[in-house]
Amino acid sequence: MSEITSDLVRHLAGLARIDLNEDEVARFTEQLSLIVDSVAKISNAIDANTPVTSHPIPLANVFREDVVKPSLTQEQALSGAPDSGQGRFRVAAILDEE
């Protein structure tokens, strides 16, 4: 059984600056107790012979080698832009800046 009490839930809510009514305190006390108990059960099931894993299936990197290949010139890249200037794409301002 966990050590989650109504007083602890009120204290944590105060630290988080969350106002809770008594129904919420009771509900969260029950829910947090269940979570802490569940984590404790899992922790007890693990022993020194349990292998540490981050994923149940072995993963392999599927990325290709980073190889430099010919690409568009600056002029070609800007050729389809609705507006460009000084070698850059020109877009509408989204902030109050000029």
C-alpha cells in the first residue's frame, strides 16, 4: 500500500498552485495511490537477472549514408518562388517587424 495521503495531495497541489476541492483531493489520492502501487509491483518483479531494455524488439539504424550529390543552384531553387530577393525566398512578415 502506498503512502499517498490526502494531506500529501493537498501539499503537492499547493506546490503546483492548483486549487482542488475535497472531491478532487479524494479522487487524486486514490488514483495516485494506484499509480504508486503499480510502479512498486513492477519494481519488485525486476531482479538482477532481468536484462535492461529500452525496446522489446532490437532496433537498427535505417538511415542511408550521407552522400553529397549534385543539387539545385541558388537560381534554380528560387526560380519557382512567388517572390525572392537578394538570393533568398521573400515571405510575408509574421511579426511586427520590417
